[in-house]
Amino acid sequence: MIVNNNLPVAATAATRVKEISIPISCHSRKPCALDWAESKWIRWIYVLFWWWLNPILNTGRKRQLTDDDLFDVSSNDECGQLLNKFETVWEINENKYEYASTWKVIIQTFWKECLLSGLIFFPFIATKIAQPLLLKQIVDTINDSNRPSYEGYLYAIGLGFAIVLQALIHHQYFFRATRNGMHIRIALSSIIYKRLLSLPTSAIRKTTTGQIINLISNDVSKFEELFTIIHFMWAAPLEAIIVFIIIWKQIGIPTLFGYGVLLLSVPLQLFFSKKFGTYRKSAVEWADKRVKVINEILVGCEIVKMYRWEEALENIVCDARKNELTGIRKASLIRAINMGIFFASLPLISLATFGGSWLMGQVLSSANIFMVLSLFSNIRYPLIDELPVAMEKLSESMIASKRINQLMNLSKTARTKTVEEYSSNHSSRIPGSIIMNKSSFTWGSTQSCELIDIDLNVTNGSLIGIIGTIGSSKSSFLSAILGEMSLVQGISKVNGKIAYVSQTPWLFAGTIRENILFCQPFNKEKYERVVKACQLITDLRSFSAGDSTIIGEKGVNLSGGQQARISLARALYTDADIYLFDDPLAAVDSSVARSIFKHCISNEGILKNKTRLLVTHQIQFLLEFDHCILLDNGKIEKQGLFNDLLTLDKIKQSYHNQQDHTNERNRRHSSIIPDYDSTNQSEIIDETSIIKNEISVDGAVSINVWSKLFTSSYGWFGLILLVFLMLLGEGIYDATNKWLSIWSSKIQIEQRKTHYSYIYLGLVIGTSIIALLRATYFFHLILCGASTLHNGMLKGVLYSSLRFYESNPVGRILNRFSKDQQVIDELLPKTFFETIQSLIMVLGCIVIVGMSNPWILLILVPIIPLFLWLRKYYLGSSRSLKRLESVSRSPVYALFSSSLSGLMTIRAFRVQNEFTNLFMDKINANIRAHFLYICLGRWFGLRLDLMTCCFTFLTAMLSIALRNTIDASSVALSLSYCINLTCLFQWAVRQSAETENFMTSAQRVDEYSHIPSESDFYKGQIEPPVNWPMEGRIEFKDYKLRYRPELEPVLKGIDLEIIRQNRIGIIGRTGAGKSSIFQALFRLIDKSATEGEILIDGIDINTISLNALRSILNIIPQSPILFSNTLRYNLDPFKHYTDEQLWNALEAVQLKTKIYELKDQLNIQIAEYGSNFSVGECQLICIARAILKPSKILLIDEATAHVDTKTDELIQQVIREKFFNQTILTIAHRVNTIMDSDKIAVMKNGFIDEYDIPKEIFRKQKKLIIEMKNDNKLSSVSM
């Protein structure tokens, strides 16, 4: 069965790849319980105590959560609603001002939500300030034996109530603020993607893929982080003023001393925050470059391996990473100093305050001291910690907003005139017409015109041929019609709907049917007609799932011809008025090309009544065209009927050269590419078994990952030193407060003794030094581990087998190199340090409280088991949600990355809205896990706060009950610690859970360092001789190859002997095994999946290292790959050759003159994907690269598929002159590329069907005679 009409089956197959594919069906979700809880006031208690999360927690306790267990997205969090609201405001600003500002639009869109969360802050401040005041009353009650105990109990009850109220408000505030930040991130991500789909190529060329990916993966998250704590920017100063008034009433002038230190630390922190922003900006720029290079490696992975460029590209990534780490280390040093200052600030403030009080002769009352100390502790957190962090996040957000503005405003600058488009029902225009009058186009405002003075008048239903040499701007001509270029002068009008087939086929991960339908409704009759016309029937029959077979990202498991035909079928299925074809026939063999042209494109095909523009180098088709356009250097040199163009010498020469090639084949009995009735598609692997769903690892993070973070630089000694510094810092800090308690308990005369003040001064200085030292050392240590993890991941990916790249979409891999690595570099160190520091402070609190009254420790007997159970109950769901969030994040990046490479196709087919909806679906899927994860943290934090409230309340009650047996100063110290414990304990535990969740990023990165590498990369069983191979003899002995051990072989017992310096042509139908021959020679498939031998000069290639093997093989690929670096690097990444040798190679391919005239010459920067050169020029650069490499064996994979006849002749001449002493194997679709072959191998179904001289091949293949006659028809007509 060719076409699978069972939609449920197709949907089932489609769900196996979730990264990019357009969903066919979706099942209903559980309605969000929060919407239910918020729908009526009577259910407020579910919201306040987070009971609406109980179903999730109960499921997570029993088993690992899956996507089906999650609630649907809340109506308030739905991506579509947020995008519509945000985009409306953005457009209002764009219309009102020249450019819209990200910040202004955010404020205008989300000010209500921001205001609501801000209002909650007022009662939060009130409950915080009430607690130290109640503490003072409790201590005064214990000190004053005349006061009744019930007063103390009432104050204790009041203290407990204040702590409970603070906890409830605290978690509601942070939930509302975090949700607001999440909304901003969603809106920004969505509008960036939507605007990106509308940007023409001329605008996108002003940025890079790495920068765009970082916008989505990192920059938008900065706003989410900022708006979580943005209210501290006004609340912290307000709270500081209120506390100042209270303290002033208690101790008077010494308040100024304490506030002097406090206020001095604030500008210091703000200064560091500014410096942090500067270093962070530098790190982001280098991260962009690093991600961009990795993206190019992933796109060109097969070529990288064939060229043996892993080491060279690894060095480029490592250099970028080194510079990125320099910025990260400086930023981390600033952050460490900030955190050290925060920890030391309270002892320094108390030293200034109580030291000043002591110098002024005031009595140090324990009630006053620890009330003041608690108040200072309260304002220390918002003023010294959160305020600078908010400023830091504001700085980062400002940087991010500028980057977002640059991209978003490209859409404004891109609205320079391109083409005037008319709908197909326009009354004054005929659909399918194109008019250009003196039109000039450019790729950018600062660049010279690519197309100059174009005059064109295309009527509906015309068949137009576009020809020209490489670099003549043929593809740019189609881009201008699509509106991808800027119109500098003249008039350009395009009337009707456009369908476009790109030169390099763009496919997304999904079923074949989804790629053909491309968001259009299914029509069986039309669909089958298109599939038949595009010669896909045989291919679909060979797939077990028919057209429901899932293909990988970019069609990795399809041949180039199959990709081209699916892309063509997509265009034919669309009911368009104008069809633009950018040389799609170059990717298929001659017989298939003739059939496709006849049944699809020609005036006899299914598009015969449509306007068709075809870029081609195959001149034999041009006699059938209604009009031909010859382009040269961006200008129309001549246009008219093809016979009119024959008056030009260059066209006449090219045409007769093709005719001569045909006649030469007749005389020499050279073969034509065979067209078998049946084909073996075993070479094409069913994608349902290729693309792997991203793994969500169960359980805790491996101890090995933790170990790598802390022992990669200084071993276990470094870790032991860190533990010692952390404990020492807390010990000195607690000793400082204990000494203050002892000092305040003395009578006034005793307090005046100087040794108390000297010891206290020494302890404070010691605390400050250790605080700074341990923070900087911690960040240094963990960044060393982050570097180790990154380098391990890079090596794992670079040196993995080709199978890994086929199984993992680019977006998924980039997610680990961008988002996961950013978590390890920036979020994990801060969170981890706060976790350790807070947990040690909790331990110190318990010790201090236990020292004042050991009976209080009995309270911990029920609390500790309850806490351990609660943490286990929470982590059961929290881990699952975090991993689901990470896994669901990958499809967002995968779709984003895939869309970047297919922008022209998406825009040409006008499916921007469909892809925007698809992107929003991916965002919503991610939000379902992310939102629950945030809420679950609040659920857990509230319960921990309630536990510490019980501990504090019972401590206060027990202290009052034992008022006659304990010291008031010890009670004051222990209660002040307990008040701090309220937020500190839940913060420590939640941060520990957050740390563990962030460590999933470290584990995900570490997983890639354990990817099985290609076997024997550097060391084989034997070392080949230094001058091996001397001759270049190749021998296959009963060679079998499978793509995986469990699959059927794609090469089935190949026996082939190739003598030195022979030229061998390899021909055969798609799927016959041609490309597998090359993969076998390069050992791109692991040798465990092979049988038999391949000998080069008598040495079995399985016995030597891959490095040695690939170093002696040379290749000219079908699709040229260039990297974003200099031309010099692209020719010689290992710096083996002199400038003279580089120029000679360029001269051989006739590029020397063009490069020499450029300003930077060999150091010219190659744009991303080589976009500043034509495809043909990129191919010539690849040939120059091959000329430079000394080798005895050259493999050519249809290197002339995308070049014109003249360039084809040049390439053939270069091959004859520069590689005359090499053994050459050529995979061919064009006859002229194998005319000079000594022998031809005809492949069929994984076997060598024929292997003989061209004359015998011609004689034995009767069917080829008919094909030859068909090829000669055009020549006969012309003559």
C-alpha cells in the first residue's frame, strides 16, 4: 500500500517524533485545577494552601510522572492569549513611534499583574517587622520576673501567627511574581518566533543563527528572573526606612553607625552588579559564536567526519568557550564577592551598631541587641541580597532587550520595498503574472545590488527557464520574486499565490505525508496524482509504513533525490498560481528528471496552466520553454525563446558541448544512468526506528556527575578544602553571635572591659575574610567542573558515529550546548552555594538553640522524620516535572532551529500562522510542566515554613515555661536564630531541591560525554606504513554492510577490484547502494555492522585507525559545506599550506581573480552556511580544498549536480588535470561526469549488477539504448 489512508495509524507514527512534526490529532487534557480553585472565592483555601496540587503529588509519589499526568495549560497562561495581548501593544507602539521598545511594551502589557503582586508586598513587610518586636517582648517578659507568664504566652502565640501569615503571603507573592515573569517570557518567545517567520532573508542576514537561538534559549529567561524579584527595588528601601525608625527609637544615634555600613554595602553591590553586566555581555557574545559553530558542525556532520576536521573544529569551539569562560569567571567573581559581602554584612553591621553603642557608654541589653539584630537581618536580605540581584537581573535584561529590539526592529527596517503582491482575485490583475520594470534588488541596505535593471513581463501559464553560470544570481532572482530581497529601484509586482522548491530541499521531522501536505487538508485523489507525478510511488511502496513513514530532521534518512521529490510534491500539492523551482532536477538521475519535467513542469504536466519559473543547468529542457532568461552577474543578458539565446556564443558553446557529450557517448558506448523498474530501499531506514525520543532519566543524579563538578581541577583535596572553609565560616559566624550574647549578659561595669570588644572585632573580621574566601573558591571550583563537562560533551558529540546525529535533531543537541550549559555556568553555582551555605546556617541555628536549652531539641524528634517524608514526597514529583520540563523544552528549540533553515519555504507557502500555532503548542507543552514545577516549589516551601513555625512557636513557649531556669540572653539569641530559620530552612531545602534539579542539566550534558565514539579513531590494530598508500588500489571482498546489526544489509556481498589510478563510475537507481560504497570506504558505519574486507593497497581498512584512514581519502561532496570562518580556514584548517599553494588551488578552479579583488582576500569571512557565495562557487571552493590535500584516492559524489554546463566542464577539466595520478570513484547522475571512466559499476539492490568497461556495459544493458535515443531527440530536433 503506497498511501496510508488510516489517519489514526499515521497519527500514531507521527507521535514518535515530537520535536518538529505537525500534529495530526491530540487527546484531551486534564483541566487545570488552579482554574477550578480560582473560579470561586469559596475555594480560596485551595489556592492559599496549594491543595489543588494534591492529585499531581499523589501520582508522583506512586510512580514517575508522565506527560499525560499533567494538567492542561491554565487559561491565564495559554501562549496564544499572551501573544495576542503582547503583539497588540507592540503594534500600537510601532505605529506610534518609529520603533517599539521591548521594555515599554512589557510594562504596558503586564502592568496590572505586576501591580497585583506588588500590593501583596505590604502585608508581607508588616509581618516580617512584627516578629523582632514580639521577640523583644518575650525576652523582656523573661527578664522581668514581675510580669505574668501569660503575657509571654500571648506574645509567643502572636509570634507564631505572624510567622504563619508571613509564610502564606511570602509564597503567594513569589508565585504571582514568578507567574508574571513566565508570562513575559512566553510572550517574548512567541513574538520573536512569529516575527522571525515574517523577516525576509535580506533582514536575517544581519544577524546569525547563534544569536537568534540564544534569544530564545537564554535572553528571554532574563525577564522571567527579573520580574520574580523586581518589587524588591522599591520594597527594600521602604522596609529599610521603617526599620530605621524603629531601631532609632530603641538605641538612638548608634543606628546611624549600623546604617552607615548597610548603606555603604548597597552602592558597593550595585557597582559590582554593573560590572557583572559588562562581563555577562562579553560571555553572551562568545556563547553566540560557540553555539553558531556547533550548529554548523551538526548541519555538516558527515562532511566533518569525511574531512577529518573534528580536531580543527574542536579547537574553534574551545577557543570560543575559553573566551566565554573568561567573561563567566569574571562575572562569577563579582557574584561571589556579592555573596560574601551579604554573609559578612550582619556581623559588620552589628559591630558598627553595638560597637558605637559601647563607645557611647550605652548598656548592651540582650532584648534590644537581638531585636535590633533581627531587624537588621530582615532588611539585610532585601537590601543587600535581593536589591543588587534585582539590579543585576535588570542589567542583564537591558542587554537582552537590546538584542531583542535589534531582531524585532529588523522587521521594521526590512519593510523597505520588496514586491507588491496582489491577491489572486484582484480585479485589475491576472493571477500568475509577474512584472518587473528597471528593478534592482539588494540583500541589504549597505550592500551593492545583486540584481540590476531587471525587466520582466511574465504572463499567466508561462513556462520560464532561468539559466546562467554559477554566481550569476539565479537563486537571487527567485528570492527577489519571493520578496526576500530589498527593492532598491524600479517596479516589481507579483500577482498570485506562490509555491517554491528550494535548491536544497527543506524537510521537517514528521511523516512523508505531513511534509507533502504542509498544513493543507488531505485530498486523496489530488494527493495520489501528485505522488505519481513526482515519481514517489516506488519509494513509498518500499517503506513499511508507506507515506506515514517518519523522516528525520532535514530528511536525514532519505537520499538527496527523495528529498527533492518530496519537496517538489509539496509544491505541486499546493494550489498556487506561480511555481518557482530552484534546480530541483539536479538532485535526481536523468530518466527521473525527464519524467518529472514531463509530468510535472512541462506544458504537458499537471502544472501546464500555471506560471512556472525553473532554474536549471540542464539545457536539453529549454526547447520546451515559452521563454528563457539568461542571467550574467545579476543582469539579464538576454531573454526570449531558446533559439534566440543560441545566437550568443556562450549559449551556443554550452549547448553544443552537451550535444558533443551525447555524441561522444554514442561513439564510446558510454553508459547512461540506468532506470530499474524495481528498487531496493533497504538503504533508506524507516525513521520510526531512527529518531529517538529524548530520554528522561529516573532517580537521583549520578554521584559521578557530582564528583566531576568538584574534583575535576584539584581532586578530592579541593573538595575537602571547600568543606573545611564552609564549616569554618559558619563556625566563626555563630561564635560571633554567641560572644555578643555573652557580652550582653554581663553587668554594665563588666561590659566596659576591652577584651570583649577586641575578641568581637577579631571574630567579625575573621567572618568577613572567610566569607569572601569560601565564596570565590566555590565558584572557581564549580566553573572548573562546568568546563570539564562542556569539553566532555563536545568531544562526545564530535567523535560520535553518524548514527548519533541521525537519531537526534539539531535543536535537541543545541539545547544541551546552550540552555543546559548556561544552567551549569550561571544558575547552578549560585543556587548550589546558597544551598550549602543555608543548610550549614540551619545546622548552626540548631546548635545555638540546643546550647541555650537542650530540651528544645526534643521538638526535632517528630519534625525531622516529617521533614524527610515531606522532602521525599515532594521530590518524587519535582524531579519528574523538572525532567519533563527539560525534555519538553527540546522540541521548542528543535522547531525553532528547523524553522530557521526553512524560512524561505515557510514564507513562500504562506504557512507562517500554522507554524506559529505549532510553536505555541510546543511552548504550551513546556509550560504545563514548568508551571507545575514552580507551584510545587511553593507547596513544599509553605509546608517547610509551617514546620519551622511550629519549631519557633514551641521554642518560645518552652522558654517562657522555663523562664526561671534559663538565661534571657540565650533565649534572645535562640529566638533570633529561630526567626531567621523560618525563611532560611525552607529556602535551604527548596534550593537543595533546585540544585538537584539543575543538576539534571549537568547530567544531560554529561550523558553526551559518554556517547559511544567511533571505534579505533586514533589507534587501530596496526599502524600503516608512513607512505601508505603508494598506489591507491582498492579491493572489496565479499563485503556486506548494515546500518545497524539488526537490519538487512544494504551492501550484499560486494566483490570489486579497482587498480591504481583507475577512474570508476558508480551508477544506479536511488537506494541501490551507491552512497553506501562511500560510507563503507570512510567507515562511517561501525565495523561491527560489516562483514568481509575492504583493502587499500593490501591493508584491511578495519585494522587501522579512522584517523589514518580518512587522512588518505579525499572527497568532493555533492552538497558543499563551508563554515563561518575565513576562506583560508575553510581551505586549510590545520595550517598546512602556504599562501602560494592556496592561491594556486583557487586559480585552478578560476576563483583567484574574484577572491583577489576582495578587500580581505584569503581572510574574507565566510557567512553562515557560505551564504555570501553561490552554491556553485561553494562547490568550487570544496574542489580547491580537495586539490590541496595530497591523496591517492578521490571520491566524487555527483559534484556537478548544482552547476551550469560551463562550470561542469571546468570541474571535469580540473579533475583530469589535478587528479590524474589518483584512483577516482565517481557517483554519477550525469553522463558526462563518467565519460572518461575506465570502468563503470552498475549497482542494483545492494549488489554490483555489472562491472565492466563502458562499451560492454552499453552492450549488456539493452534498456539503455532506448534511453540514449531519448537523450538524442533534442539534439536531432535542434540540428
